[in-house]
Amino acid sequence: MNDDPEDVKILEKEEEEEEFSGKGKAMGFLDHLDELRWMLAKCAAAFVLAALLVAFFLPNFATLLNWPLRTASVDSDLADTLVTTSPTAVFSVLIQLCFLGGLGLSLPFILYFIAGFVAPALTKRELKLLKPVCIGCLALFLGGAFFSYFALLPGVIRFSVSLNEMLGYQLLWSADRYYSMLVWMTIGIGMAFQFPMVICLLVYMGMVTTEKLRSGRPYAIVLFFIAGMTLTATWDPVTQTMVALPMWGLYELSIIVGKWMERKRAEELAEEEANESARVD
């Protein structure tokens, strides 16, 4: 008995829909725009609420962010005295403090909202990667931010202090410039530490192989030192090495994880081919 072509098409469509995790019905372009609008609104609301929370505890938060300055400075009085050089500089300080604190506190919620937005368009196999990718991105960003705050910033400040002392300059800490350096170095290092996740995703999708990663290791090391010079804005080789070495370690870790993902992907493709062959038979 031959199957009706229409029934076959319906069955294939149902099987295709089962591969996705959507809400059971197709969404039009305007529906996707509406979902995107609500996702962006929730991300913005989370950031604003977190920034307001930081603003409420602003003196305590500012004292916390002065830790790298107090740690790197020999003169404790100088470390505890930040100055502003213009009447509007204090507003720049407030914006930067609220931005950094709001981003740090709201980042987990923002990742959750983004994951919820893209999840309905993913297959079951891709959904398995969604949660580990989100957790990995958050962990790498926080790891880079903490590394910058506790290790890198004190080193950069200490190097700057030593140069000023060597040249006989009197050093005054400008609040807006200090917090600007702190904000952008913390965020910059946190974002730079995301590259292992990108590499692993490219390996999983078959766009890059671990053999290419191994052969490109010398070029990657050079790029890491360039990134260290760019992110720290200093010619201090010690500080550049402090950035380059962790990134090199993450690169080697991404090769190890990528090798495991290549084996996992090969097994999944072989299983899919076996299932497809069994369905055809």
C-alpha cells in the first residue's frame, strides 16, 4: 500500500516541528519583532533597576571600587583622596559607577532573557548547548572582570605611580579618569575572556578544527600580547604579560574542550545518519 503524498508531507512537517522547542505554532515577522521588543525591554528594565540599586548604595559602592587604588598606592592619604577637575566631572563619575554596577548585577538576568528569546528557534541538539554556553559566558566574563579588578588594575596603577615618582611629578587622582579606566578595563578584559567560548562554538559547528588552532598558536600568542598592550594602555611588559598569559591558558583550554566537542559532534552525526538510514529502510 502506497502512502498518500499529502500525508507524507504532513508527517515530515510534524517531524520537523518536533526538532524545535517553539511554542507549537509558527510565528510571523511581526510576532518576532514583538518578542524582540519585549526581550529588549526586560533587559533594559533589569539594567535600570540594578543601576538604581547601585545609586542607592553609591558611597559604599564607590569605596569598594577604590580598593585597587588603595592596594597599589604606598601613600594611603593619596589613595583615599580623589579629586574632580571640573564641575561636571562628578556626573561622569556617577554615570560610570552606575553603569559598571548595573551591568555587573543585571548581566545574569540579561543572559537569561536573551536565552529565552533564541530558545524557540533552536533544535533540541542546539538547546543542549544553550545553558552551558550562557553559564560559560557569564563565568568567563566574571572571571575576566575579577582578574582585572584584583590583579591587573593594581599592577597598572603601581606602574603609573612608579613612573610619576621617577620623573618627580606630583600625582593627583582624578575621580572621573580613575573610574573611567576601571570601568573600561574591567569590561574590556571581561569581554576579551569570552573568546574561548567563541572558539568552542566554531569547533562544534565545524567551521574551525583543533588542528588549525594548534597551527595558529604562535599567531594567537602575538595577538594576546597586542591585546594586553591595547587593553591596559601601557608599555609595561609585566602588565602585558599578566594579560597575555591567562588568555594563552584559555586558548589551550579551548583546544582541549574543542577536541572533546569534535568527538562529540562526530558521534552525534553518526547517530543521525544511522537514524536516517533506518527511517529510509
